[in-house]
Amino acid sequence: MAVLGAACSKRAKEEEPPLAATPAPTPASSVPARGRDAFVGSATCAPCHQAQSDAYVGSHHAKALVTPSQELAKERFDGSHFSSKLGGATKFALKDGAPVVTTPGADAKAQTLPISYVSGVWPLEQYVVQAERGKLQSLGVVWDSRTKSEGGNRWLHVYGPDGIAPSDSLFFTSASQNWNHTCADCHSTLVERRYDASADSFDTRWAELSVGCEACHGPGAEHVRTAKAGGPIAPFSARLKASDPWVRSTTGSPVPHTQDGVEVTVCAPCHSRRTPLKEGFIASDPFLDSFEPELLWAGRYHADGQVEGEVYEWGSFLQSRMYQAGVRCSDCHSPHSGKPLAEGNNLCVRCHEPARFDVEAHSHHTGTSAPRCIDCHMPPKTFMQIDERRDHSIRIPRPDRSVEFGTPNACNACHTKESSTWARDAAAKWYPTLLARPHFGLALAKDRTGTPDAVPALRELAEDSRAPAIARATALDRLGRHPGEKNLRALQAALSNPEPLVVYGAVLGAAELPPDQRRTLLLPAVTHRIRAVRIAAAQALADVRLDELPVGKRSALERAFGELEESFDVSASQAGSHVERSAFELARGQVDKARASLATALRIQPCLAEAHLNLADLERAQGDEAAAERAIRAALACDPESAAAHHALGLWQVRAHDSIAAQGSLRKAVKLAPADARFSYVLAVALSGADSHAEAIRILDASLGHHPNDVLSLQALERSLRQTGQDERAAETRRRIETLLRQ
């Protein structure tokens, strides 16, 4: 994914024409009246809102996407080169006065492309190039805008000094780096991707090139019309307002406010990791009506919810006590300039009593080495090589959790030569009650590491109304993977929760249940007021036969299926969307449509192993084992290190009664993905079937080291233990299974 962060570029001078040969945005007839023709542009706002406009003009939002100025072109495109081991040589120059880049393309041959736009100014500038059929692509070689003394004023590659090869799925020509789909709707205002799958082309439109006033306030035409008319002025659709004054309590911290539910929702679409569900969102739309958010999942967040991958701020901020207390983005950031309202600790002591918190007695550090508040409570993580961003979960450092679960902590980020045990003991001396202080992250960490009490801990979190909604949603998503009556009741209760994010998590969890339970729980969810909930429920109910439902439920499910199809259309330029669509169509019994969707996926991304493997499943379901083998072999040709492909080949070889070859393929899958419990389970079953019980036990023991609570693996282990006469250990394993099933 091409990620630009909250950076901006130098703004083109108003009197200079764009240098890139890019067509000017034109009105799109498919946008409804509340859409493009209701937007007036940021320049219209300035005469009546001069102070806000002056702050905005220099902001990262105003410069989220601009055409390159003459000045910038002369500074950057002077014939300079950047070379990397894998990516080859890239040259930046001017051609007929316009900036161009000469760089290896998908075929590794040099090509010259026009630079259409510049995105980012600090700490880097990234360039958007014009490719064929209306495609805009994010170049991997960027300009480091920092000073030389800071290590900047140079070209670099966002994926490291070696760059990446043209065959890499993250290379700038790939669909994953396509600006129209991946980046545009957060760098411009009211974007319609307008992708034509049959022609593999874009006709992307926007209301304003950069992130304008109306991106946050909503369309302004009616507001302007009524203001000029001299009567009552119509409000913007997103009714943003300043926070009430904060008053400190006796604790030294401010008295909580009620979270207004508007401002953070307005910021969320561009400051979260999410998947679009429809085109052309505007600021007044509920976030979950336009997007499907990512929860606190592995690879994105550490086990306790701290930032791991590039997730931006929303998912972290929702975890914070600040958010729970009613703090909004504009309580710390100027909404128009984007800058902090104060520098250093002066920002924090606007609300927190400095005599209590900005003192040595609180931080236990003195002098020039004393950390700032944000160093302990918002530790940084660097993305795109140089872009440092801070964790907005704003939490108390917990080195004790580092000792227990291996999660990071702010203490050891500075004290790198010390152990987490040292940090834990030091923190416990300063704050004796710290180790007993509850935090929702404990339940999530227990689930990741598979402690014996993980499932009850997840359920307790899911049912805790005081816990952050995103943490509860994550717990509910995980609960669906654990069988049990108590978990089923927790999911059922959560589906009627007033908080949409909690309901969304419950739908994801219920989607993992057996068909009868899933259908009973989720059919009511297809009429939920929030689109993300309806779509997630529809996807989980794809195998439900409409002719078996009463007319009312049938119509509701059909409407939800339509919204799901629309969400596939929004991401139609991405091969993965067609793979998802094919799975939905196959579950609906629409084999020909499913096959066509996979063909489209492979046309967009010919070497997508996932698509080949889904095609293999389709062929197997149709009884064509020869075609299934061909598809599996194609997946392996695309990705020889795909554990899923080796696993699929092993299953095919089992069906072909070639047990020796099957064991070899299944072993390869486990070697490539030792933490995948399913791969280990299948190999163990195959080994047990060949009376290789000792090896099966070894494989299962290793797998259970990663997933101690996996019931299927435990059941297979019990069977192999009994086969080898290890009755005492088998009985112990049986007790473990029964305990898990009772939880």
C-alpha cells in the first residue's frame, strides 16, 4: 500500500499553470446533488473566514496533493540520479519544461513518465506519475526534505536502500501503488475512482485537488448561498464546533466531557486503516457507512494494542483514556493548520496540572535527559524510512507486559541496553500499584499468546461497557473462533449493542460460527442502520438460500447482498476484490460468475497465488481434479514460498492417493508457516493416518506452542497420544479440551 502520511508539498504559485499534462477535473454526472455541484472550493471560503484560511493555506491538508511548481521542478528535476540494488537507476529531469522521471518499469526496461502531482513536503515529498489508461502511480523513490544536518536533502527509497524489484507486488507500477484507488480519497476532496474493469482504466474525478475546507466541513454551496442572501446561514453538514473549556479536577487531570461523536468521525476516514464501501464519502457521513475499519489485529497492532504496522491514528486514539474522557483531535491540534496547539509539555499541561505531572516526581528523570510527556505516553514509530509518527493510544508504559508478552514499552525504547525486567522493577518501585492496574490490552495479549484463561478474558472484555469499543470489537471478533455456549451468548448480546463498532466486531465473530448458528444470529443484522454491519453480515450469509427465507427477510438480505456487491465495485481495480467477489459468488452457487471474477483478478494481477488457489478450489468443487492441480501448480510458479500453495498441493496429492508426496508437500507448508495451526493439524492427521504417530505428536506440540488453545490440534494430539500408549498425557490433554469447551 502506498502510504504518504500527514505530509504536504510546496504549493504551486497561483499564477503558474500546472506543468503536468493532466486534465482538469470536470463534473461527473454520476454524483448526486449533495455531491460535486454542492462543493464550492476552499478559495470561496477565504473572504469570510480569513484567519482560518490563512492557517489552512500552509497546512499539510492544503498541500496533500498539488501540481509541481516551476520552482520545485528546477530544484528537484535537475538530472539527478538515484540507484538501488533491486530497483535500478532512476533519473529526475525536465522535458520541455515539465518534470519527468526515467525509471525501470514493470518489465525492468527504462521508461520516461510525466510527474503529475507532488504529495508530501515534510519529512518527504512523494511523486505521483501519469501511467496509461488514466492510472496514477506512487513512485517509490522520494525526496527527503529534511536538512543535510538531519540526514536529509537527498533521494531515498521508501522501502529501504536496496529498493524493490519490478516483480515485487509493492513496485510502483503495481495495483497496490495505484494512486486512484489507494491514496486519492485521502489526498483530495470528494473523490470518485471511476474504474472500468473491462478496460482496466480510470476516469477519476474530484471536487478539489487537495484536502479542502469541505473535506472536513462538508459541501458548502448552501452555506455560501444563504450567507450571500443575508438571512439565516445554513450550517455545514458536518457540524464541527470547539470543545467546551476544560476544567482540572482534584486529581490534576481535567473533568471528562461527553465525546461529541462528530469530530473524530470526520477525521477517521483519512486517519485510519480501512476499506472503502462506497464512492464519494462526505464529512457528514457516518464513518462506518463509508468504510470497513481494521480492528486491533496482529501485524497492525501489538498484542496489547500498541502500534506495530502503519495504521495511522484513529484505531489507537479510540483505545485511549483521552478519547474516553471526551478529548477530540482539535483539543491538541489546530484544526486548520494541523499544528499542535503548543510545543512540548506545554501542550499537555494545558489540561493536566503541571505541578503534578510536569515534575521530576512524576517522570523520575531530570535535566536534559528528561523525556517529554509524549516520549513516555506516545512513543514514536518510523515509517517510510524517515517519517516518525507517535502512538495515539496515549497509554502508561507497562514494562511488566513486555516481560509477560513481549510487547514494547517506552522505557526500553530509551534504555536499550537494559532488559524489560529491569524496566518493570524500576517502574514498580516508582509506582507500586502499576502492576495491578487493569488494562484491556491484557485480554488481547492473553489471546495472542494462548494462555489458559484467554477465552474468559476475551469474553470479559467484550462485555465490559467501560472498555474502548474498538477493543471490545476485537475481542468479539476473536471469540467467534472459540466454540462454547458462553461465547455464543456474548456474541448474541453484542449484536444488539448501541455502539456500531461493537456490533461490527460481533458480526465478524459470528461469521466464524457453524452455518445454523451464524444464520440465526446474523439475519437480523442485515437491516442494521450501519452499512459496514450490513455488508459484513451479508458476506457471512452468502451461502443462505433466499428461497428458504420469508419474503421480508429475503428482501432485506438481497438488499444487503447488493451493498456488498457495490463494495466490491469500489475496489474493482484491486485483484483481491475480485477474489473476494468470487468466493461470495461461489457460496451463492454462481459458479460461472465466480470463475469470471477469478479470471478478472488474474488479468489485473497474473501472478496472484491466492486467485490461483481459489480457482483450484472451484475446479475441485466441480470435480475437475486435473484443472485443480494446474491451478495449484500455477500458484506455486508465482510464489514458490507460498505455504498455502504447498498445503493445497498436499491435499490434492492426498486425494490422488499419493501419500508420500502429500506428506512432503504438507511438511513444506508447515516449515514455511510454522505458526499456522491448520497446516500443522492437517499434516499431523496425515501422519497419524500413516501410523507415524510420534512425528504427529512432535508437529502438534510445536504448533500448540504457538496456539495452546487450538481445540482441533489438542483433539488430534489426544488421539495420537492414545495410539502410542501415553494414556496419562492423553487424559491430561482431554481435561484441557474439556476446560476450553466449558469456557
